[in-house]
Amino acid sequence: MQTHIVPVGFDYDRLIAPLVRDQIDVDRVVLLEGAVGSEANVEYSRHLSRKLETDFRNLLGAATERFVLEDVYDYDGAFEQAYDLINAELDRGNEVWVNVAAMPRTVSFAFANAAHSLMVERQEDREQIHTYYTAPEKYLETELAEELRDGAALLEDLLEEGAVADDRIEDRLESARGLLAEFDERGTTIGAKEIDGDHIVELPVASFSNVKPFEELILYKLGEDGEFDSVSELAEALARELNEEYTDSFRSKVIYNVDRLGPGGKGYIEREEHGKSYRTRLSRIGELWVRAHSDADSDRLEE
């Protein structure tokens, strides 16, 4: 069974046309819609999502579900949602196709990285996970701009010829000129949006590797307690939690595994020199690993 996970932005053709044209089997579709920009933008995206839901069902015979991405600029949240969706489909025995052609880049990168992470973690299922992109045949922005330019020129001629005398036409002409001036100067977007106090959203590259059980304990402990002033302090906390005696052997075991998880290894842990010790904490990728795996492990424990 093939499931296609499709984040919906402002595109229609790129999300369904290649599947229809190439006669690709689609059994199930998960459409994700999010709030992007103005109220008009949000409604337009929802309209496309509804249209895609209908057409996936009618043209491809696919069962379709729609979900909401609460914040399309929250990379971590999008990654977690993508990880959970893909993981659940794999657990059902489905082949998963992730479309990264639409939605803001934060969502596209998050979904692509989540798919890559699961390819690494679930080696037996790596052939069941696919990410794909479709290029548009043409972009409409420049054509819309040219149509607006021609329309403005026509209004100018009418006003100069005295064919009409209407304040509304002058207002429309002034508005069109302003919009065209911005388009010519800045392109299709304006400004840089501030997100959580910054204008840059870091998109960490997933480097997930298979994590061994003792390494998992270290990651979860750092996720639960945060930063430790030294690896020895982390080892003492782990020993207490595991009801083990804190010995030099146990401390060495923790140091060895922290090194494997550190910058020179899997990259899940950051270490900052502090006197003769190293402050130890999760890296951004480590935080994502803990966030993505915590719910799944809790579910397994409840079962």
C-alpha cells in the first residue's frame, strides 16, 4: 500500500499532476495544511487542500486525510510531526512517498530530513521511504506582473484620452503602479519575517544514526535534566537512576558513549570546555532525536 504525505502550500498541479500523468499507484494521501501569511493566503491554501482532497479521491481513488500544521515556521514541530506520520505509516507496512515541492522551506526541509532520519534508523525499511520534488512548467508571478503592467498602461491611455473620468480608475492605476514598482525592485516577496525573535531559522541537517540502548539512556537523561557541568556529574546521575554503583568502570563507560555521541561521532551531544571539565548538553539534532522518540517510547511502555 502506498501512502503519499503532501504538505499543501499555494500549488495544485505539482502535488497531483505528476502522479496522474505517470500513472503512479496512490492508495492513501495525507494532506497537511498550515497558516501562511495573510487571512486571504490561509483561505486560498485551504481551498487548494479541499480541491486536492476531492481530486485525489476522484482521479486516483485514494483515501484522503487532512491534518493541520499549527506553525509552518516551527522547524522542530514540523520535523516531529513528519517523523510521527512517516513512522506510523511504516509500522502499518505501507510504502511512504513524501512530496517536498510545496509549503515553506522550513516544512519541506523538516519532512525531507525526517524521512532521511528514518531511512537511517530503520535500515530494513529504507527502500520503503521516498522523498520527491516536482518542478513547475512555468511560474505565474511574472505573467501576472505583465498582465498588471498591460492593464496599467491601458488605464493610463484611457485617462490621457479623456475617455473616462473616474476617481476609482485613478486609484486602481496608482495601486497597480505601486505594486509593480515593488515587484520590479524586490521580486515576489518583501522583507524578512521575524520568527521567535530572530530573522533566521536554522535548518539542522539530520545525521541520525542507529542509537544503542545505553546511548539512548544518556540522550534521554540530557533531555530530561538539561545541561550537566561535567561528564562525571552526568555519570553519577545515570548511576543513581539505574541503581548502579558509581565506579571508575561505570564512569569510563559513560565517557566512552558520550564521546561516540559527541561532535566527532553522531553529533547528538555538545561539549563546552569549562575549566578542567566539559559542560555536556544535547545538540540541536540531539534535541530533535529526543523529541521525536519520546512519544513513541512512551507508547511502547504503555503497551
